[in-house]
Amino acid sequence: VKLTSEQEDFRAALRDFVSRECGTREQREGWIDPGEHAHSSALLGKLAELGWLGVAIPEEYGGSGGTYVEQTIMFEELYRGMVPIESLGPTTTVAGCYKRFGSEEQKADALAKIAGGTVMAISISEPEAGSDVANIACAAKPADGGYVINGQKTWCSYAHIAGRILLVARTSKEEVRHRGLTILEVPGDAEGIETHKIPTMGGNEVNDVFFSDVFVPAEAVVGEVGKGFQQIMAGLDGERLLSAAVSVGIAQRALDDLLAYVKERKQFGRPIGTFQALKHRIADLAIEVECSRMLTYEVAQRLQDGASPETTRMTSMAKVKTSETAQRVALEGMQMMGGYGYATEYDMESLVRHSLVLSIYAGTNEIQREIISGSLGLR
Ligand SMILES: Cc1cc2nc3c(=O)[nH]c(=O)nc-3n(C[C@H](O)[C@H](O)[C@H](O)COP(=O)(O)OP(=O)(O)OC[C@H]3O[C@@H](n4cnc5c(N)ncnc54)[C@H](O)[C@@H]3O)c2cc1C
């Protein structure tokens, strides 16, 4: 995909912003909200002012009307810069759901809020419903012109600071498990919601979320009652593209940091980057990063042109390729930096930790391989 000159300008503007505001670790840490590890409300506000949070939101809803390609550029550059606004991933997934299924009123409200900096969370996973989404049990029972929600969700990124949670709940029990699920918008501070942070090696952004008699009105349904499963599936390509853009950003950052280090560090009287044992491996990593980027932008363009089974297959391929590339570059980067790669003084160890989850969320890589092999006629 050849980027337009406007898209190249957008990338340059992002790079400029990132290096000015988050060029050093001290700068990045200076932004982070107390108690968070990778979230800054102030930075989110700055991006909102620049109009970038609405990059892929239509103009009539307060965005700048860009495409999946601009969105990919933004996520690649923000993650390359390790910018602490990781709530943007789930919020962007929520925006996609509203764009596809929201009513006019819901779109006008939610998309404007997202473009303005409101954090939104998406809550699908449950203790007994991970890869098997159809196993969702969290119940939303029809009552008094709305629904009463009871149940537990888990792994909900940024639910603890979300202005709104887009919840997938069971509104009816059907013989076929994939039926009877509905997407509901729930205010993050609704009475009866409790969030508990789950500590992870990547930080503390995920939560168990408990719903006890939480009431939402009938207007809280996003899309159609009973069609939640199909609606979530329709958004998966977009979510996987997002995850691919994040992976490319992390992979590129690990490569950047590795290159800077091996050019500087001397052993046996010469920079370690001149040893063939390292430089050929680094050349291989550079090839992997470039292939990952090309595939990701190809998928962004194809998704923009419209969904198709072939595009879904390529999206799954991009998700696998980019996440495994990010992991390989970060782990190889750590090895080639020796003890300094393992020390928290350098960013490489953080890149390793953050790369490891990329093959787990947005559909595990095993599930992506199921999709890919299934599309090749292997069932
Ligand atoms: C940091 C983080 C953030 C997350 N954010 C969110 C969020 O905001 N909202 C949300 O709803 N969820 C979120 N998730 C949940 C994430 O989507 C799930 O972890 C993921 O779908 C896997 O589900 P699971 O963890 O229950 O694993 P399981 O589904 O139990 O899988 C365990 C293992 O079995 C394999 N497996 C399962 N089924 C099959 C199969 N059919 N074929 C082959 N292998 C299989 C898996 O690939 C995996 O290796 C997040 C997770 C993490 C770690």
C-alpha cells in the first residue's frame, strides 16, 4: 500500500508529537496518572485537541473522517513511541461497534465522546467464556422497560476508568448458544458495578467486573436484541487489525532500541553490531518487521474496501505474523543486549513483557490459525 502525501504528513506529525512529548522515559512517566501504568488522561486530552482521537470517526459525529489506514498509522506510531495511552485500543474497538450498529442518537453521543477523550471498555470475556464467546452467561433480564444485569465479566481492559462499558450479556436462553446475546451500553459508574484489578506482567489495566442488579433502560441496546454474537464477530477483523498495528509499533521500537544499542556497545574492541553472529540476525528481524508492516497496511486497505472471507483470513494472518514478530524482535533484542536487555533500566524488558500478550488477546493465535486453516478447507 502506497501512503498518500497526507498520510505521510500525518505520520510525520505523530512522530513529531511523540518525540516532543514522550521522547524519554522521564517524559513518559511524567504523564502517567497516579496508580496507572500506561494511561494518561492529560495526553488523551491533548490527542483529542489535535483531533486525532476521532481519526477514524466520520466527520458528522465529531471525527476527522479518516480510514483504517490512518488509524493504523496512529497506533503504529503511538506504540513505537511507548506513549502511555493504552486505553485507546479498547476505546477504538468500542467506536467500531457503535459505527456498525449504533442508532443515530447513540452514534452522535458515543462517537463524539470518544473523539473528545472519554475512555470506553468492551466486556466480552468471562471466567468460563474466553475463546468460546458463545458460552457467555452474564445475564441481562428484561424488566421495567429495560434490563437488570447480574454476573461476572473478566479481563476487561480499563473498565476501572471507563466512562462507559459496552457489555455483551445473555438476554435470553436459546437452544443454540450463539443466539440470545445482546450488546448493552452501561455507564462505567452505574450503581451495582464493582471492578477489581487483575495484576499482570504487562501492568494493571485489566479487571474482573461484577454486576449486581445493574439496571439499564431498553435504549441501552446497541444493535439488535439477540444478535450480540454476530455483531461482536463482525467487529473482530477491525480489532485484529488494531492489534496488528500495535504489534508493528512494538516490533519497530524493539528494533530501533536494539540497533541503537549494538552500534554503541563495544566488546573485544569493536561495536557488538559488527559481529556477524548478531548483524545477520538483526537483518532477519528487519525483514520480519517490514513484512509485518506491509501485511498490516494491506489488510487496513482491504478492510476499508469492505469485508470478505479472504480479508478475514488475511486479517488473522496479520494478527499472527505481527504479534509473533514483535515477540521475536523483543526477545532477540533482549538476548543481543545481554544483561542490559534484562535490566529494567532499558526499555527492552518492558517491550518483551508487552509483546507476550499480543498472541493472547484479540483472539489467541491458536484461534487465528483455526480461522486460517478453516478458510483453506481444513476442518
Ligand atoms: C491483557 C489482556 C487484555 C484483555 N482485554 C480484554 C477486553 O478488554 N475485553 C474482553 O472482553 N476480553 C479481554 N481479554 C480477554 C482475551 O480476549 C482472552 O484472554 C482470550 O480471548 C483468550 O481467552 P482465555 O484467556 O479464557 O483463554 P482460553 O480460551 O481458555 O484458551 C486457553 C488456551 O487454549 C487455546 N484454545 C482455546 N480454544 C481453542 C480451540 N478451539 N482450538 C485451539 N486452541 C484453543 C487458546 O488458544 C489458549 O492457548 C484480555 C486479555 C488480556 C490478557
